[in-house]
Amino acid sequence: MTSKNQLTLPVDLVQLLDWTAGTDLWVKEENRRVILERVPTIEEIREEIQKNPKVRKLNAKYSTVEIVRMARQMKPPKNIYEY
């Protein structure tokens, strides 16, 4: 860890995870361990949302703009795939 609290990840690990410079990560702590998780892309989120049967009910009730507005007010989930 540097004096600026920055960490360097091993190249082999970054390549294994298919991360590149600029990859957005969520950082969380669990049991005194640091967990790094890649933030899903918009396309990945869209695919996951479309798989969820509850989404069809939302789409019938709200416009896309209203759904996005509600989502922006939510806290990020611990795991995006929990929903």
C-alpha cells in the first residue's frame, strides 16, 4: 500500500478477471477483508433486469424514465445479482 493508500493488483489477476484500466469497481469490507467487485455494464444490468419477471410488472406500471429515476435513488446492492 502506498502512502496515498493505493494498491497495485498483480497483472496476472487483472488479466484473469478481464479488467482493464478504467474498470469501475465496487469496494466493500466483509469480516475485515476487502472485496473488489466489477461494476456491471449498462448492458449487463439491462440483461439481468429483463430476466426478472417482476420487471414486466414495473414496465406495465411505470415509464422507463420513472424506473431509472427510482433506481438512482436506491443504494447500490451488496451484489447486483441479488435482485
